[in-house]
Amino acid sequence: MDYTAQLDAAIDRLHKEGRYRTFIDIERRNGQFPHAVWTTPAGETRDITVWCGNDYLGMGQNPVVLNAMKEAIDATGAGSGGTRNISGTTVYHKRLEAELADLHGKESALLFTSAYIANDATLSTLPKLFPGLIIYSDELNHASMIEGVRRNGGAKRIFKHNDVAHLRALLEADDPDAPKLIAFESIYSMDGDFGPIEAICDLADEFGALTYIDEVHAVGMYGPRGAGVAERDRLMHRLDIINGTLAKAYGVMGGYIAASYKMCDAIRSYAPGFIFTTSIPPAVAAGAAASVAYLKQAPELREQHQTQAKILKLRLKGMGLPIIDHGSHIVPVIVGDPVHTKKLSDMLLLDHGIYVQPINFPTVPRGTERLRFTPSPVHGPDEMDKLVRAMDKLWSHCALNRAELSA
């Protein structure tokens, strides 16, 4: 076996399909978000504006967060020193879990190194706790949820995206006495559409199923205190397990679940992804706790964020660009071809100093390749004007379709 040739062939396939992913070297500058410095492959530096970041509210530069992290690192040093059960639990971790439990109105919360690991570890562990568990998973769930469901060894059912009737049919076809769990998201990040939370909770009550919701793209940004779409819709009490991230709106890193004390205790005790992983550094936990506490009392940032998204959508729609608009903060502009998507991304960066990463298969279905913009309160009118003008110019230059997509 020529292993090197096999690797070459695998990478070459991605190049031929226009799906090879390139990383650009950027340095975000504190106090200057969304501006950053790009180091080109030739070693030159150029000023750019980031339009695809997940630090949705600019909390990665908030002084409250930075000061909390500085104080913690001065007090404790860099790392946590171990897994949570071997010296890696500190007052900072406990404080953050208390903030998160309070945020979601749950008895407990459990920290993980990322929301990906939180999803994977929790969903793969639940069948150990509930023998015979059947998991019903939305077909467009995040890769971390799919992986957790796939690895758990239990029964699974995939229902059509946001299709409550199909979910009902699947539930009706199974043993009424079997333990069940419905896993879905509040906001699906590629199209920006909302999950039918109330309808799914109604089905869960009817069929005796647990509910598991991923609020990764909603925590910090929706609801009176930023607990997500379920808080906005007054449905948090009907959800058994809530997954969230600290790496997007909260501007730091890490993931978590919030649930009952017994549920968190069981996951803590049985999930290898929790048990055998070094805990996040105390400084990160301190910064995340400060961010969560701050955003509980900052509805104006959420309002500014929604306003920015609405403005960008209106302006792109006004030019006839094919955007998907489901009313969330996600702004996807459909290109429909991986090569064109990459070329648009490259031209925006090289010619206009605008950074937006192309989104291609398998993240989205073939034929729906796109540029996904994430406007934020730190994007000002000048940045918005520059982006809109650049998109108008490049869309014409590439002779792309301006027929608007329906939501």
C-alpha cells in the first residue's frame, strides 16, 4: 500500500471538486473588532474586516471578560492541571456551571471543552443510562449530534427537517413503552431557520419522550437574558437537556449541558468524553462566567445584533441577491457552485479586504454552496456599505443569478 499516494488522491479529489479548505492567518486586535490583520502566504500583512466570525456580540474584547480572565490567570496560572475528577475542578468551574444553570432555569449544568464534545459525549452516553433508548434526530442536526447518536449503539430514527408530522409517524411506529429522546436544534446555522420547539415538546409529552435541544447559535443572543430561543418562547421548562456553547456569543470557548441535577450527575459519571478530558483552564472559565453574567443584563446588545442582521438582509435583497431569510441573525447568500463560492471568497479578501469563508459540501448539500455572513453590533455603517458594494460588484462581475430565494 502506497499510503502517501492515497493521501494525495484524497486531497486531489477535494481540489478538483472545489472543496479544498484553506485557512487564512488572521490576528484579531483587541478594541478594533471586527477588524483584523491578515498575513498573506507571501508574508505580507493587510488590514481586513471579518464577516464570518462567531463572536456574534464582540464579547471577546469586552473589558469585563478580559479583566476576569486576567485576574484568574494571575491567581491560578495557565492550565487546570487535570480532569475534573483529578484536580481539575476549581471555584471558577463551579461558578460558571452555577451561572449556566441559572441562565437556563435548570438545577445543574455540566461543562465540557466544547459544545461539540458536549453533544457527542451526552448523546452517546444516554443509552447507557436508559437501556433500549430510541433517539429521534432531525436530519439537519449538527455533525456533533449525528456523531453522538451514531456512536451510542442504540436505536435511532432520522426525521425530515423540522417535519413534525414525520416525527409523529416515527414515534407512533415504535414500542410505546420504549424510552425515547428527541434531539433537535433551536437555530440551524447554515440556513438560519428555527426548530419547532413547542410542537416537538407537545409530541414529547404525548409519547413520553425526553427532549434534547442544541441552542449553540442562540445562547447569548435570544431571550430576555440570552438563554436562547427556548427562553424567548417561554419553553425552557419543557426541555430536559439544553446544549450550549461559550465560544460564540459569549466570546470565549467551551460547551455545556444544562439539565436536572440527576441528569448532569449521571452524564458526569458515565460519559468518557467528560471523565477523561482535561478541564478548561480556570481563566477561560472565569471569562465565560463573566460573559454569561454580563449578557444576562445586556438586552441592548441583542437588539443591536438583530437590527444589524435585518439591515444587511434588506440591502442584499434590494440588490436581488439570493439570500435565505428565516428571521434569524444568520445571513446565507447562495452561490450554488463550490468553485464560484471559493472564487467569490478569494476576491472579497484580495480585492476588498473582506473575509468570509466559503461554505461547501458536506457542511451544506451540493448545489447550495454559499457565503455565510454574521453581522454584529461591532460592524459599523462603513463596514456594511463596503460589503454591500463589493457584493454587488462581484455578483455582476461573475454574472451570477440575482433571482431571490424564498424563505
